[in-house]
Amino acid sequence: MSALPEFENHAEQTVKTTTCYMCACRCGIKVTLEGNEIRFIQGNPKHPVNKGVLCAKGNAGIMKQKSPAKLTQPLVRKAGTERGAGEFEPISWDKALTLLTERLRKIRETDPKRLAFFTGRDQMQALTGFWASQFGTINWAAHGGFCSVNMAAGGLYMTGQSFWEFGDPDWDHAKYFMLWGVAEDHASNPIKIGLEKLKRRGAKFVAINPVRTGYQAIADEWIGIRPGTDGLLALSFAHVLLKNEQFDWDFLTRYTNSTQLVIHAPGTSDHGLLLRNDEGELQVWNQATDSVASWNDSSHDDSIQAALFGEFLTPGAKGGKTNGVADCTQVKTVMTHLAEKYLSEEYAPENVAATVGIDAETIERLALEMAHVAFKETITIETPWTDWTGRRHERFIGRPVAMHAMRGISAHSNGFQTCRSIHLLQVMLGAVDCPGSHLAKPPFPKHVAPPIKPAKAMAPNTPLASPPLGFPMSPEDLVVDANGEPMRIDKAYSWEAPIANHGMMHMVINNAVKGDPYPIDTLILFMANMSWNSSMNTAEIQDMLREKDEHGDYKLPFIVTSDAFHSEMVNFSDLVLPDTTYLERFDTISMLDRPISEPHSACDSIRQPVIELDRDVRPWQEVLVDIGTRLKFPALTDADGGAKFADYKDFITNWEKAPGIGFLAGWRGKDGDEHMVGAPNPDQWQAYQDNDCFFEHKLPPEQRYYRFANKDYLEWAKSVGFNGHAGPITIELYSEVLQKFRLAGQGLYDGPQPNNDTDRARLVEYFDPLPDWYVPLEEQRVDNDKYGFHAVNQRPMFMYHSWDSQNAWLRQIMAQNYLYMNRERGLGMGIDDLDWVWVESHHGKIRCQVKLMEGCNPDTVWTWNAIGKQSGAWGLSDKAPESTKGFLMNHLISELLPSKDGERGLTNSDPVTGQAAWYDLKVNIYKAEKGETGVYPSFKNIKRLPDMAESPTVLHYHTHEAVNLERSMEDALSRGHLPTGEKR
Amino acid sequence: MHPALSVIFFTVTAGAGYGVLFLLGISRLTGLTPDASPDQVTLMGVVGLVLVTAGLLSSTFHLANPKNAWRSFVRFRTSWLSREAVFAVLFYPVCLIWLACDFFMGNTTTTNFLGLLTAFLCIVILICTGMIYASLKTIRQWHTALTPVNFVLLGLLLGALILGFMLASQGLSTATLMSVALGVVVLAALAKIVYFYWIGQPAGPTINTALGFTRATVRLLDVGNSSDTFHNKEFGYQVDKVKLIWLRTISMILMALLPLLLISGVFGEVGSSTLLLAALSAYAGVFVERWLFFAEARHVVNLYHGFQRT
Amino acid sequence: MKLGLVIDLDTCVGCHACAVACKQWNTSGTTGPLTDYDPYGENPSGVWFNRIRSFEVDEYPNNKTVNTPMSCMHCDDAACVTVCPTGASYKREEDGIVLVDQSKCMGCNLCAWACPYGARELDEDAGVMKKCTLCVDRIYDEALPKEERQPACVMTCPTNARFFGDFDDPNSEVSTMVRERSGYSMMPEVGYNPVNKYLPPRQRPKAPTVEKKEAASGQSLIGKWMKRQKDAFNDFGKGAR
Ligand SMILES: Nc1nc2c(c(=O)[nH]1)N[C@H]1C(S)=C(S)[C@@H](COP(=O)(O)OP(=O)(O)OC[C@H]3O[C@@H](n4cnc5c(=O)[nH]c(N)nc54)[C@H](O)[C@@H]3O)O[C@H]1N2
Ligand SMILES: Nc1nc2c(c(=O)[nH]1)N[C@H]1C(S)=C(S)[C@@H](COP(=O)(O)OP(=O)(O)OC[C@H]3O[C@@H](n4cnc5c(=O)[nH]c(N)nc54)[C@H](O)[C@@H]3O)O[C@H]1N2
Ligand code: SF4
Ligand code: SF4
Ligand code: SF4
Ligand code: SF4
Ligand code: SF4
Ligand SMILES: [Mo]
């Protein structure tokens, strides 16, 4: 081989590791630098999340760093100019922070709830939530409410673990994998890594999705479901499983509440609650003695034979008690209720086929395939383990059916119950946290539900007593005032959305501008593009942001935005606090937050700056600690008001949530040799930097499965602060919590009840204690003959929401989105490729361009999310296709449901969790007239920011002169044909 | 294929020049220009050379990096473009010496031999140019022997008419040349008709073979870029069907029918103005023909960009 | 040696990671920079070596989506090389990598015309032809750890759909895979003998199902289970979990 030149001058290169933040997957990266320029970003092969691979976005980090839309300095809206007009002036950091602190100080001293602090796609909710609690406002939440709280709540109120970022399929053992409504998800790289593993092992991959692209492309079977009907499909699967006696008796009896007894006492406040004794212990029916016994005893004592099925009457006469259990009470096991409900013919495949758009034989076959894999292809892992009762098991038995689901399920107003229905299937198959099934990622599983209640009490200058967000267990836990009216600005935890565990960010601007429930003073937005792609009804939201009262003052007086780029939201801000990029700052990705853990290891990680700052911007983390110190938050200052922490790094190192527990779990203790729990370690950051910026605690083999019942795991989880106690995590197929709300709706609850019929009816209708399906709310209210199509979105794998259109490489892949339709359906309507069409919803209309495709449910249209941009934002020219042809569906989606007579405006959200129902959208489509082209609506061009450089017209990015590989002239002259001179 | 004007101008104009020089080169031996004096031959030869040179210069506009154009002689062993370049350069001294001989020595054996050699090189170059396109398996509309045949015939056609005009305008006899021209026009038109018929036949790779899925329909879903790329700019060119028929008709009328009628005396006596008209018409006709040659060529890579067949 | 890639269409999800990784590595690589024109304007485009296209095979509801990443196939009979007049295009004797010597190219585009696969893109700004180098500046760089001496696109692929290796070695991973999975060439009829091979999506045999039970009404089933549950209970512990 001829000698090769030296292509790279390695001596002048340095390699640093950190954590990617081109999206929330948070992969480990190695960044090769030449001076302050990035030569190459690659995956870190040692990293537990991505194991060396990197997605398209991660690979485009250079162009994010080079973005002309990067903010360069703090800005204030020019006095006397209109909000949204884009007139800004630079302001020094010092002045900006003084200004903001003064404003906040006044709020905090008087009425802390007049500060609303909401954060978007961030992964530092532990910090922002801490900050809000210290400030003393309950008006804090992150993006979960408009993102996927249905998945979190659906899981946490049933199995203690959930889909979304909180668990993963067991890619190494699953033999059957069913993917429900996922285009990309947060585990962007891990899912891809996993799918490959599955396919190489020959497992079957079934994708349920109205559209066949991306992951669904490689599925062995594609089920092109009609949107919003997955719950019905899942329950029909359940029907088939029951009909064919395919459910895991053992699993149901041991680990779920299916043997517990539901009280039958219609018209009383006990109806539908679970039978308990005076000590509050749940009861089962002991077949051996034909009497009740406590569930806990039945778990430990083999002589108690808990009945799975049956309807019983406790002995004695009405009014009396035996062993603390009410006499003469009619009870039925949870499993009986469940079987009765799902065996009903309404769930028979032939009766759901037309609604879901899948033929009955297929539905039945899929259910029986899963049953086959679960029960006839059972796997074992020969590791002895001990359950919580102390019983030793010789091996882990696996039912290798795994599922994963995301926004195709959660972004519907029936998403919570649908998610529960999918979990129900897993539970019936015994496929929860066992080999081959869906596995929790530490700190999950948690007890159902985690014992944190949302804060409601507030007082001036006082931190909240509990976090703003938590898990209501009964109507008493709602955040409503004495009259039952919402107390939070987003109306989370009100009767309209009682289990709104992640808040309802999508309602904040609407409510605040209407002063409903009350006006606020300041809105701080961090990493959320609320005047564009993350709001429903974008055009009117922009108007609301400009809306003034009769004195000419803005109804939303002051908006502060922390962003790193010139987004649409920056344009609508009064104060802009520019952030660093992910390559320029220290950051923690904490176990107190959204975990980056893997199923078999608890992990956390950090970011470190790999390139030097060249602008007057500050990490938001630093800014938060700084403001909090100026405001003298008790956790940040000592008794005489002095700063406890020098800066963000110091805060992370030394602050403890509970003794020994802080933001970072690795290398704790004075000498850095304690993990998970330990005293602060002054050198902790360095330890992370020395360890590729992540920490991984691998679970020992005996702790890896059945963690809801695994003694060793449960004890460890308690010891490291994941769970409050080491008792078992019982899977709640029947949710007493939901039943309590339903009783409140029925007027039977012994406690708070809603004060109006609308809320009552919703509680009765949607709070079924067993997984249930109903027609999505928008579909219930619109004329479905007119609005005949479902309209949904998908995440493009190479774009992250709004923030990658500024990326010169990624936008070459896509700078315009189309409306995709089923080919035959489109042609039948006279619509062909690239035609412009009008798309109309009950709320508004848009004009966009169509592409026809095969892999699309005929009743569905869809597009890629957040490609459309407001002209002038993101450093793009006003001719950029993103703003001239690209479009958002958000204009069609109303934040309120179509109104009904006499009813107040109801949020377009899941009635249980308040999850934004983006994908309930129904539309009507017709061809635009000849000559009607270009996107509609279009928006005013956004002005450039002061001192913002012109975007370059050509790029020649490279870090060094290329070393050309020369061909010798001799070779060029002498070589005949190809290498050997002969044609092969 | 995107029809680049510089390349069209080059192949048409240089082709005409080679046509002129070919006919001049063999004229003494074949009696095409029985009454031309050596300096008249030389003058006409110089006109031919000017055409060739103008064409060649234009061709360099097509190069993105013309400073390396000199390197194009290197791969004579395999590259038709290199061969064209080598012969084109070889051609100059031969042609110049011949013209000088003709000018200074008149009708000698040496002159005639050099004339023949020049004529031979002209044909070789026309064939090379044709082969540049004909050798591309990626474009079935080009990958045919008809391509070099066409380049040669159209070069000769233009050459004959231009030469005829030059003879007539100097009052020289054009009779023999015109009968040759008549034959060339007819042949060229026939060849072109055969060509049109041939490219109209379904053949060549389809999206099914391109992708390896031959048992069902295959359609492009996403090309992977929403704006332009080098490929769609270079290869994505498509002409509307109706426009295509029009252009084909226009080119056939201009390059064949009208010249044929003109030189066969249908519109009256064949004088210098008739021949000028015929030459101009043919030039315009061939220009359109050459535009179509590119515009109608469908590169196989288009299959990956949404075409069903080539 | 005959180096090239195998791409597994059974696992490729069309994520474009390989395309961007390629862009990223190569813009500072041996034939860099890979110029971008109008990067923030109306018609953003630029030089890429690797592009991902998606196709749909067959029609609804039998449709299957297939994602096809395409870069230079390093053809055995690479006409892009034979047509090149300057000798800038060449196929390396030692490993079959097809390269463009940037200092020799005159930007005539002929090689791009000769390539059936769209693997060559002219850098309009530099005036020279560019293409996949098979990351020649990675695979032989001994300063890199051994496992990183691989093309950038292969290292990054999240579904591990890309494999790099020597097709001359019958025991290499790539040769074995092509043999066992009926690896094929795109558009073989043009006769370029591409070295890169594609593995077709797998046809999986029908999955077994548990046998269907006789139809029974819901109530009778629950009645039956109530009767049976004592026995069922006593069976626990045997297969106990
Ligand atoms: N590349 C990239 N990755 C991302 C993001 C990004 O913007 N870009 N965003 C991140 C965020 S914030 C989130 S929340 C996650 C979301 O990740 P995903 O859950 O993958 O969200 P979507 O892309 O909205 O995909 C929803 C899928 O559900 C399908 N669908 C719609 N309605 C239904 C239905 O009723 N039933 C079924 N079965 N399917 C349906 C759609 O066709 C689509 O394929 O992705 C995260 N990861
Ligand atoms: N129609 C429709 N709308 C949707 C969805 C949908 O599927 N369909 N999906 C919804 C979902 S699930 C979500 S999660 C939301 C997402 O919506 P958002 O949370 O608003 O997400 P992004 O658009 O990514 O905007 C985040 C902002 O963060 C800024 N940013 C980026 N990096 C940094 C940084 O390092 N620091 C700071 N301070 N700021 C930074 C960006 O510039 C951008 O302005 O969209 C929702 N909207
Ligand atoms: S999935 Fe991609 S963008 Fe997200 S963190 Fe990982 S590499 Fe970065
Ligand atoms: S990186 Fe892998 S999965 Fe993604 S497009 Fe490329 S080959 Fe396909
Ligand atoms: S793919 Fe194209 S560029 Fe690559 S060797 Fe084959 S013909 Fe040449
Ligand atoms: S463009 Fe360059 S590499 Fe291609 S054929 Fe012309 S000279 Fe050769
Ligand atoms: S081998 Fe290297 S140059 Fe070729 S496509 Fe892959 S990354 Fe690009
Ligand atoms: Mo989200």
C-alpha cells in the first residue's frame, strides 16, 4: 500500500467528553477540537445511553454552534415600542438582573403566585422546580402537560413505572414487540439500538400507527390504526385474551390488586371503593375459609387462598364488623369486574373493527400471537432472587412480550385511559418488569402513586412546603380554593384536570391574559417557544401576548425569556436573558429529575464546557442561582443573607435534598468513594469530568427484574431515596383514586365535590376505575361528516421541534413540510401531489401543500412537526421555505374545546390529566383555487436583533486545510482501465 | 439532463467547423470545390478553424475549474473526453500546416495528404465528441451508436451548407457539394428519425431494478432534501411533452426540411443568399436538436428522485 | 483488498444520521470543505456524500416503506473513473476506494454523468468534484483507536445498519452477511459491479398463535374460572414467579 499522508494533526487536537443536547435523549459525546473550533462530534462508546452512536441532530452540533441566530447579549424591549414588534435594546447583565430581581422581590413580598415560571424542553426540572418552591409560587411546571403526562400518569397510577423516558423495552430478551404511536421519542438512539437488536434476534415487531415511516418502516407488521382508537384496540385484545383464557393467574394474584374486593353499595359513598379493615388494610377473599383476609397476609401466608374471581357477601348483619371489616357488605374481586367488563361483546374484535379500522381477524390473531409468546415461549434467567415476602425464587421468569407507547397515545384526550389499557394488556400477560418485557429505569418503579402531594399553600417570602407538582390521591388533594375554583394559573389539579401531574403549560398564556382565575405580573419562560410551535392556536396566542387592558397596559405585564437563539418567543419578550449553548456550559442531568438511567443501571451525567464563550451570554443555571441568592432564598443564603454558594457548580456540589442526597449521585463522600448517597464531595465535578461526564451504578443481577416485588431492589431503592419505604409496589388494575373522583362527580364522595354539572359529568364519564375507552373529546363535539379527517404530527428524526431550522445542515434535509394523505383517498378527492389545499378545523384554517403516500390510514392526514417558522426568526431569510411554504398545524388546534351551550370554555386536554390533546384534531380538506399558493396564515417578518450579524450566504466550514490525497501523474498516465488494468 | 448553453454552442459550432474542414480537406481529391484557388481554400479553412476555436473556447465555460483543463489529455487510455481533447489539440498543427501548405504550395501531394489527415482528424474528433455521450451507460438516450453517427452527420450537414455558402458567395461552383449536402441532409434526418423512434421505446432501468424490488410498484416517498441539490440541477431537467413535440418538429424543419427545399431549388435559384439562409436555418435547427439531445436525456439517477423509468 | 459497505435495509429507519455524520467528518476531511450554498436562505443546499431516500413498495394496505441510504458504491467497473479525462478520478489499486484528486479535477462533471447512483457532487464553489472517500482519512489513521478506524457513517448508525469491510476476504463480516442474507447490488443492469451491497428486508415466517378456544359467553367463563381457581391457586409455587 502506498504511504498515506498525515490527514489530521492529532497533536493540535484535543478531545473532550460531554453530554449532547441537540435533544432530550442526552447521549454521551466526544468532541474533537482544533483550537476553539469543532473538528468532529462523535458518540461516546462507553456511554450507557447511546453506546457510541449518534443521531442526525447530534451529528449536526457544529452547525448549531455556528448558528447565526445565537443570542449574543441581554436585551430589553425598547421603551414605547409594542411587544412583538421586535424592537430591542441591549442591556448589561447587571442591569438586567437588577431589574428582574426588583420586580420579583416585590412579587415575592406580596403575592408570590403572580410569578409564573414555566419551562419547555429542558431537563433540569429538579433545579427550576426547586427554584420555584424557594420563591414560593405554585405556578411552576415544565413541558410535561403539553407533552406526555398521560404516559407518566397512566403508568404511575397503575404499575409504578411508565413509558416515555421512564422505562425501556427489554431489547435483549423480548420476542414480541408492540410499538404504539411512536415516531421518534426521547430515547431516540436507544430505541434505534434496541430495534436493531430485536430484529437481529428475529423477534417480531408490530407497529401500531396510522402512518408508516421511520420505525414503522422496519416493522414486521404495520397496523394502520385510525387515530384515537388505540384504547379500544387494546381492550379488544384484552377481550380476546380473556375469551381464550390467556392471562397470568399467578402474576395477577401475587403482584396486582386483582384479588382485592370492590364494595358494591350503589348510591353510597363506599360504592366502588376497596374493602378495608379498620387498620386500613386491603382485603381479599380467602377461599380456604370463605372469609376475608388482609391482602398483605395473603401474600405472605400460603394457607390464605385469595380468590381471583367471585362475588361475595361478608358475613354478619348490616352495621356490624368482624375483625374490623364491615359485615354484610357485597363485594366482588377486581378481576371479576375486569373480566365482566372486557368480556362484554362491545369489545369483541368484530364489534370494534370498523371503529379502529382494522379487521377482526387481525385483532384476534395479534392477541393470540402475544399470548403464544408470553405463555408458550416463556424465558428464564437463572438468577435466584427474593420477593418482598422473603420467598426465594430460583429464577426470573420472563414473558417476552414488550410494549412501548408515546404521543400517538398520549396526545389524545383519551390518552390516560388508553395508556392504562395498554398497561392492562402487559399485566394480563404478566409482562411487566420481567425478562423480555417493559422494564423500569431507576428511580422507577415507584409506589402507586408516589407519595408527593402538590403544593397549594403560599405565603409571601416563604418557600412552598412541598413541591408545586405531585400526585393527588383523592379530591382532597386538588389545588382548588374553598369554592372549588382553580388556584394555579394553568388550572392544573382543578376539577377540570384533577390529575394534572405535570401542570398545563399550554393554558398559561390563555388564562393569564383572561385573568382567569387571576391576573399575574410576570411570566418567565425557559426553553419554550410559546409564541409559536408549543402553543395551540398560535396566531391568537400572539394576539393575546399583545392584548392590553383599558389603561393601555399589557394584560400579561412582563415576559422574561431565557433562550439561546432568536426564536419566535424571544420576539415577544420584554426581557431576554441569553443562554449559552450546550457545548458552552456546566449542567447536571440529575437522578432527581428525568433519569438517563438504563433499565439495569441508575445513571446521571453532567455537561462541561468544551468551547469557550465568545458572547455576552450566561448559563441559565448560573442566572437562577444568582437571582435566587439576590432574592435571599433560604436554601441559597445563610441567616444574615450571605450567599451560601459561590455559583452553580458550588450549589450542585454542596446542596443536599436530604442528608447525603444531592443533584449528582456519583462520587459522593469526602473522598469521592461513596455513590448514590454520601456527603458532598468538593471534587465531584472533576470526578465526573474524569469519567466521561457520566455516572453509572449497575444493579446486581438479582435486582434487575420484578423490582416492584424484589426485596433486595426495594430495600436498596429506599436506602438511596428513590422510594419512601421498601414495601411492595402493587399494580393497581383497578384505581380507587379514579373511583373517588367518580364518586365526587356522582355527588357521593365524602369530601370535596365539584360545584357545577360540567365537571360532575366529566368525572362520571371519564374516571372509570378500570381502563376504558371513549371517543376523543373534539371528535365528540364536531361534525364528523364535515371534519372527516384526523390530523396528526410526527417528529422528524433529524429535527428537534423548532430549534433545528437554524441548522444549516439539517435544514437541507427539510426546509418545507407537506401535508401527507393516503394516495387513493387523495386522488379520489381530485387532489394530487404538490397541490395546495385548504385544511379547516372547527377553529381555523391553513393552506399547505400535499404529498400523497401509501402508508397512511385513509382517514388520516399528517405532517412533520414544527418545520413552519415565522419569517425572520432563527437567522433565516424572509424567503426561507420554512416561512413561505412550511406550516404549523397549531393554527388549527384550539386550546379550548368546541363550545357547548351554557358551558364555560373547557381546555382541549385529557379530562383526567390535563394533557394537551394535540392529536384529537379533526379537519376538512379541499383543493385551493388556482393561483392560491403559499402558506396561510403568514405572519409579519420578525426584525433582526440589535448587533445581530447577517447570516452568511455560503459556508465553507472546516477546521484545517484539507490534506489532498494525490494521485501520481505516473499512475494517471500508466494505469489502463481500472485497478488491475483489466475489466473484471 | 440540464442543457448547458456553453456545451450546446460548443458541440454545434465546433461540429460545424469540423464539418467545413473535413469537406475542405477532402475537396481536392473528391472535386467538391473544383474551382477554388489555394488562397480561397485557405480562407475558408480559416473560417472553419474560427468556428472550431469558438466552440472549444465555449466548452471551457462549462468547466468549473478551467485552470486544470490542460490535464484533460492525461487519460487518453480510457476517456473519450480526453481523446477528444488530445485530437483537438493534435488537430491544430496538422490543420495549420495543411492550410499553410495549401496557401504557399497549392495543390501538391503533400497538401492533399495533409488535407486528408485533417479531414480524418475532424471525423475522429466528431466521433470522440459523440462517444463522450454514447459511452455513458447511465443515459440510455445517449448510449447508442446513433449518437456518434448523429454528431458526424450533423457536423457534416452544417459544414456542407456553410462551405456551400462560402463557395457561392465567392462565385465558385457548388454543384457537387450540393449533391453531397443533399445526401447528408437526408441521411441526418433519417438518422434523427430513427433516433426519436428508438428513444421512444420503453427500455432501460426502472425504479424497480434501481432499488431491487421488482415484484410490486415502487414509489418515491421522500427524496431526503427539500431544496435543490447538484443532482436535481444537473439531471432533473424535464421538458413538457407538448413542448417536446413542437421542438422536435421545429428542429427537423430548420435543420433538414428547409435546407433541403432551399438547396434543391424549390424556392428558386440556389445562390449565396439561399445558401446563407440554408446554413443559418440548419445551424438554428441543430442548435435546437442539440438542446433536445440534452433535454430529452434521462439520467438513471432520476429513478432515485421520483422517476418511474428512464 | 476490496473495501466497501454493506447496508441493511431491514434495520435502516431512514434517520439521516449517517448522512450528517459524513458531512460533519468530511467537511474537515481530505476533500473538505463540503460547501453549503444559501445556508440560511431560500434554497439551502450543499455538497453531501451520502443521501437517504425513502420509497414505498406496493400499495396500501400492503405497502412497505424502505429507506435507502446511498453513497459511492466504489464500483468494480467504475465508469466514473474511466470517463475522467484528467485522471483526477481514480480507483485505488490497493483497496478499490474510488477517489477524486482535488488538485487535478477540472470540474467537467463527466464523472457525475457517468455515475448511476448519484454519488458525485460538484462543489460549485471550489469547482471540483467531491464524493465519498470511504473515510480513507479515518480507516487508515493509526492515531485513532482501532475500533474507530471505520467510516464516520458506520460508527454513527443507531440501528447498526451499516457495515464496513473487505469484500475480497470471504470470511469478513461483510462477505458473510452478503452471502447469508442474499445481499444485492442496486441497478446491476448498468454493469458497474458496485462493491457496496444492500441486504433486503427480511420476510419473517408467520408468528404462531395460541390455539383458539371454543366460543363461550363471558358469564359462563367467569363461572368456570371461579370453580377452577382453587386448583389454579394450588398450582402456584410450581411455576412460581
Ligand atoms: N428527532 C426528534 N426527537 C424528539 C423530538 C423532536 O422534536 N425531534 N421531540 C421530543 C419530544 S418533546 C417528544 S414528546 C417525543 C415524542 O415522540 P413520539 O411519541 O414519537 O411523538 P410524535 O412524533 O408526535 O409521534 C407520534 C406518533 O404517533 C402516531 N399517531 C398519531 N396519532 C395516533 C394514534 O391515535 N394512535 C397511534 N397508534 N398512533 C398515532 C403518529 O403517526 C406518530 O408516528 O419525541 C422527543 N424526541
Ligand atoms: N402541533 C403540534 N404542536 C406541538 C407538538 C406536536 O406534536 N404538534 N408537540 C408538543 C410537544 S410534545 C412539546 S414537548 C412542545 C415543545 O415545544 P418547546 O418546548 O417550545 O420546544 P422547542 O420548539 O424546541 O423550543 C424550545 C426553545 O428552547 C430554546 N433553546 C434551545 N436550546 C436552548 C438552550 O440551551 N437554552 C435555552 N435557554 N433555550 C434553548 C429554543 O431556541 C426554543 O426557542 O411542542 C408541543 N407542540
Ligand atoms: S438523540 Fe441525538 S440529539 Fe438527542 S442527545 Fe442523542 S445524539 Fe443528541
Ligand atoms: S444512520 Fe443507519 S438507520 Fe439512519 S439512515 Fe443511515 S443507515 Fe439508515
Ligand atoms: S458509485 Fe458512482 S462514483 Fe462511485 S464508483 Fe460507482 S460510478 Fe463511481
Ligand atoms: S469533474 Fe473532475 S473528476 Fe470528474 S471527470 Fe471531470 S475532471 Fe474528472
Ligand atoms: S464512508 Fe465516509 S465518506 Fe463515505 S458515506 Fe460514509 S462517512 Fe461519507
Ligand atoms: Mo414533548
